Amino acid sequence: MRFTGTDAYVATDDLMMAVNAAVTLERPLLVKGEPGTGKTQLAREIAQAMDAPFIDWAIKSTTKAQHGLYEYDAVSRLRDSQLGDERVKDIGNYIIKGKLWEAFESDKRPVLLIDEIDKADIEFPNDLLRELDQMEFYVHELRRTVRAQIRPIILITSNNEKELPDAFLRRCFFHYIRFPDKETMQQIVDVHFPDLKKNLLKEAMEVFFGLRELPGLKKKPSTSELLDWLKLLLAEDIDPTVLRDASTKKSLPPLYGALLKNEQDVHLFERIAFMARRSN
């Protein structure tokens, strides 16, 4: 089955091609792009489109590669042995399966998301090289090898906080999600707000893309933030004419907290608005 997007996710031609290429090559798909461009959601949509089980491994700064394989709960076994529990005779009772193990033993080809891999220690990708390449790992406590019954579809996301090792990159198919142009963004908005009035959308898009083009902006608003802002504009029944001063940078946009996420960017826009009013 080929991925062609879903009713809830607008996928560009090059993104669909990347997903299908990774599936054909049976390699992990490494996806980069600005935060809020739909990298994480892409994995969920692939699973939905292919009617596949979805397994989410969210990476944190403390996550180790071993966590994705399994963990041995020695503390619980020691406690149970002191209490005379019969469970201690089977060490398998104290093996906690990780997300990779869960994906490997799935009866149906799953979609495994390794989300924000760049949050982990630099050694994390290196420690997964063999497991992602050979689709197997050895469980020392059980003295057996766990192998994937069906090779999972693996999607790995990164926000580029750290460089990934070349050996790891070699094993992946890479795709960078470019920020949507106005036409693609309108398609995305239409999916989420099919009944949005055209004049409100036009003014809102002018404000949004105008903000993104501001020189010196520390945090550009993302797709997800535009959708949040539109939801608020509808909830508050904001008149499109109210947005015009913001689109010409004469005043802060209404409900700007959905778009601007730090005080430096708010102050920057206020200074630009002040200068725009003075020039008139």
C-alpha cells in the first residue's frame, strides 16, 4: 500500500514520495523540519492510512537506547526473593519490554515513531545502529535473540538540536519538510476549517506570513500555531477588519499569544508598529 496522505493531513508530493521510498527500501525515514510542521503527526497519519498499529517512543534527554529494547527490574526481583515469591524462579517476569521489542513482536506491520531523537545523548543513535539495521537484539538475561517478525515502518523525527552521526544517517532515508507556501497552507487550513470565511482567512494569512517575514524574530510562528490562532479568532468572532492594522504592522494582532511566544518578539513587533504609526 502506498501513502497518499489522509483526509486530515495534507502531504506534498515530495513528502509522499519520501515515505513510500523509505517503505520500499525498508529503511527508517528521518524527518527534519521546523517545530510545528507536522513531523510527529505524519507517523500517526501513515499508521492510519495503512491501517497499521502505531507505537510511539517519545525521546527525552534521559532516554537511553536500552530503554527501547528492554529493562531488567532487578530491584523488584530482589524484593520478591526476600518475600519468598515464586515469581523469582522465572527471570522473564522482571523483563520490561521496550518500544522496539513491542514493534518487533507485532503480528501486523507496525509504524514505530522515534520522536525527537536529537533530545537524547549523542551516543543514542550509535547505540541503535545494529538494532535498526539487523532488526534484532540479544536479551542477556534470557539468553535469546529477539527478531522482528515483520520489519516495522520506522519514522524518526529531529528538530536539529544535535548533529546525528554519519553512520546513523547512512542507514536512513532523509526528508526535510519545508515550511508550507501560501497555497499549501491554505489547503491545510481548509482541512481543519472548511467553513472559514474567505475574508477572515485572507486577512489572517496576511498577518501570519507577515510575522514570519519579520527580520529579527526569534521564534517564527508555525503551522500548528496558525491553526490555534484561527480557532481562537473563530471562537471570539473576531471581525476580519480588526486584523488589517496587524497585517500592515500598525498594531499587535488580536490574541497574539497564540503566534508570538516570547517577550522579545512581542517587543520587536510593538516597536515596528510604533514606527509604522509614526510614519503615517
